[in-house]
Amino acid sequence: MSLARHVDPDELISSLRQSDNKAHKHRAHFKTSTTSTTPYSTRYASEQEISKFKIPKEGAPSDAVHQMLKDELDLDGRPNLNLASFVGTFMEKEAEALMVENLAKNMSDADEYPAMMAMHARCVSIIANLWGVQKGEKAIGTATTGSSEAIHLGGLAMKRRWQEKRDKEGKDKSQPNIIMGSNAQVALEKFARYFEVEARILDVSEDSLYRLDPKLVEKNIDENTIGVFVILGSTYTGHYEPVEEISNILDKYERETGIDIPIHVDAASGGFIAPFTLAHAGGHKWDFELPRVKSINTSGHKFGLVYAGVGWIIWRDESFLPKHLIFELHYLGGTEESYTLNFSRPGAQVIAQYYNLIHLGFDGFRAIMENCLSNARLLSKALEASGWYVCVSDVHRKKGEHVYKGPQEIKEDEDESSAHYNAGLPVVAFRLSDEFKRDYPHVKQEAVSTLLRAKQYIIPNYPLPPKCEKTEILRVVVRESMSMDLLDRLIADILTTTQQLMNTDELDLAALQPGASTIEKQHMSKGLDKQNKHKAQRPMREGVHRSVC
């Protein structure tokens, strides 16, 4: 969630009146009548705009306000064509009905809604089993508002366990550090900054497949390392990080030094993909089958197929969740144990998660995830077949092959599945080929994203992590709602748009550069637009930067 400034409406109106931009000129407002025959016959239709920064003295008819807000929201992109996001944009009508029927239920009121809390407990158990919880261990977990909160909870538990151990040993505990790759989503660095842990952000490279490099992990761990964040599905390229290889390094380190360093797996997307696909995690262990993995998080609102607002974190055993982090709450007549960063939160998403797990079952989830990966492979191969693009992601390459060797046969054999290809998220990260850039140096990759936006697709163009930022990629997340018809249309539109740019001269392309932001946006946003990104307090090369997710 971006920070937003308070807007002084008087200052804003003054700026609008002084602006040379005719688009910002507004007529004076006088009438205050709230009666209406239709939603468009109120004062808001032609004489006055909806109040934005101060509550109006008088209200307005509900149908009029609904219509005005609906009209403004029509300016947003279409969620199903937002191919930048991992967050789901489709649920079945029965699931939507359950959510609407339970919108008023609060997860913090456990005593009042025992059936909902039972569903929450069932989800924790089902997910723990999917992630290989071991016999004899008592897994424990909770729903969160998303993976960001879950990561913070997992990191804090690691920090507290490290502090308790240092206290018992009589050692200094003032310099904790945590390991992550520079491809990490910003939530991981947020944990380190908010909870006063040194973030050791390790460089990624083409050789490491733009993911955490085990060799660098080995060089950067020490007695103050509270844990290692390992990502099952990089938001940049979809690659799974090598959890088992890093676990083996930490096992070796413990044998040599006696220092036990845990792993937290950030499986925000991969947690609902790897357990179901035939590729799994590429033949490698990644979950609680590895004793070194103490906690795992995922986002139910990504490939758990629920609308935004639910994540999950599971600890392999309750012993790995320090007791003093758990609050015993006496609220509204009941007593419960809680470990969250929030209190009140909607319960509808948890109900919807349980619906998906029971309705789809293992086979249903497998069919959806295999279909997503199949479509990602088709898109990848089609783009590379054009000769204009090269994919940085590699779920479309045969298992064990990670280097582009020219276009592949697009058609797959009927018996082929994800098991025949590299494991990863259904993400297609691609860039203009070297040959294309040589033949058409005036075509900027960003222009492809801009022109596709005109067709309502949201496909971001952004740089790879620090030290690799000279390479920019376009990225498509293939979700459940990517039908074959939409995929065909997308491939045709990307290639048609590229050809259009090839036939356009450099002067014409200047018109595709991002324009100035609105005065209103300048007043209320704390961020910087692309033209002024060099003014940022912290340049990208100094650590994790936000990737689109």
C-alpha cells in the first residue's frame, strides 16, 4: 500500500486555478441541491464535482453517489487484463456468494463465530499437510492479511529464538542479521528494517538465475545470522530458489561450528503451485521434509485462488513459535491465543479459502496449476519463435536447460506436463532480443508496455534486481483466468504492437513517453514519477527495490 499525503483542498484548488493545463480548469460551484430524478440529474452532473478532500455539508442520493463513483472507477484498468499482478481476479459465483454472506464477520471475534474459526483451523491443517508436516510434530499456524504480514511473523519468531539462545549462552545479541537475495520482494526487507535486523542482501546474477546464490549464502552467514529467507518463486522471473541446496550448506555449517541457522521459505506464490504440479520443485525438497525449514508462508489471494486479503504462515512445530510472542486475549466473553500484527480482519477470505480447498480438491488444484504452466510455456515459445524476444524465465525450457538456444517447437506432445520442464511459477519474463535491438535501435522496450496499455493490458516493463538493472524485462503472470482465447489474443497483440513500433520512426516514438502526472496526484502522492526517480533518497543499487507483484 503506497503512502498518501493529506491534501489541503484550498491549496489544491488554488493550484488548479493557476495551472496552465486546460485539463485542470473547473467551473465554480454554487448549487447544493441533493434531489435527483436520475443519478445524472444531481448537482454532481454538470455544476459540481464530487467532494474529494473534505466531507460535504450535505449528502447526496445513494444512486447518484454510486453512479459517480462507478464512473470514476471505470478509469481503472480491467482486473483480468492486469497481467502484472499475481493476485487473483476471479472466483466462482458460489464462492463470491459465501464471501458476501459473511462480509460482516470479524476474525478477531473468535467466540462469536466458532464455525468460521473451525474453518480457519481446518485450512491451517490442510496447508500444513500439503507442505509435508512430519509425524510427531505439532504444526501451528494462522491466517494473515497476506504474505507481507506472514513474513514479518516468521522473521520475528526467528529473531526471538536467536535472542533466547544468545541469552542462555550469555552472548551479545545486539547485532542480528538475516540473509536474502536482492530479488526479494520488498516485504522481506521491510521486516529487517522494522524489526531492527541487519539485512544482508546478496547479489543475484544471470549465473544464479537471478535468484539467491548458495555460494554467497555460505560466505555471509555467521553466529549472528537469525535465519535465511529463501523464496519459492521469484517475483521477477518465477524461478524457485534452491531451498534444499541452501539447507545442505547450513547443515554443513552447523556440523563445523555448532551454529544452527533456520530457513523461512517465502512461498507467497509457489506454496500453492509446487505441491500440486507434476514438476513439484524440480525434484528437490523445499518444505517441512527438510528439518532446516522451520516456517513457510503463502498468499491465499495469489495461487490459493482467493480475492485479495488472505495469507498463511505455518510453523512445522509449536516449539518454533516462542511462547512470549503469543498473546492470550480475553475479548467479548471468550479467551483465545493470537500471534498477528493486526487485530480485526475480515473472515470472508478465510471461508473462501476453505471453499476452494474442499471444492477443487487436490486434482482440481493440479489441473488449474498445470494449465497455468502450459499457457506460460505456450506464450514463452511463441514470443521466442518471433525472433524479436528472448525469455529470461525458463519454465518453457526442458528440465535442466537454462540457456536460450534459439526458438523451440511450439507444439507440445500430448503426454508432456510440467514435469518435463524446469519447475517455477507460471511467469513469462521477456526482453527484446539482441538482434532486434541491433536492427531497431530506436525502439525502446518501454514503448511495448505503453502501447499494450492502450489495448487495456497491464504488462510492466522494469529492470532486473540491482547489479543486473541494465537488463529490463516485460513480465506476464499467467493466472487461472488466462483462457486460451485470451492467450491467443495476447500473443497477437504483443507481436502486432512490436511490428507497429518497428515501422515507426524515432520522432513518433517520443509521443509514447509517459506524460506529466496530474496536479491532484502531485499533491497527494509521496512517490516520484519515472522522470524524477533519480531524486529518490535511496537508489536501486543499494538494495531491494519493489517489483510488481
